[in-house]
Amino acid sequence: MTEEICMIEKEAITACTFKREMKSKQHPELLSQIKDATILGNSHHSKVSIIFQDDDGIKRVDTTIWAAGTKFICLKGGVWVPINRLIEIKL
């Protein structure tokens, strides 16, 4: 990853757009990271670092993942991020 990562607050994700094709490569263990982060969020209310790409570039947010579906993750506060835009989740 050579592009600079912009740190944002969870509430700012609602202003992000996800219309363009993502150019960054996803971590090979991303689905496992999502599962582990969801368990941490539900059982320990632990925050994780989520690195994702919106239409403007790569972003990072430190928050709790409450739920994961097949296409989206749900963050604390009811904010949704498409899984196909996630790059990595750092526990």
C-alpha cells in the first residue's frame, strides 16, 4: 500500500461514496479478520482499525464492528461499510 491513509471518525463514513471500482488489494485473511473483529466487538466491545477505500482514497477508522453480513459490515452506531471496499482489519 503506497497511498497515504487518511484517519477519519466513524460518523464521517456516512459521507463516503463507494461507486468507483476499488484499486487496492484486500488482505488475504480479510474474512477471518472480519469474523474475529465481530467477536471482539460483541463480547468485549473492543475497537479495531478498519482500513477501507472509498471513492476519494484509502481511509482508516478505529471503531467496533457489531455485525457482518455477506456484503456489508455494521459498525457501532449503525454505520455500514461494503465488504468489497475493505482492505484490512487490524485487531
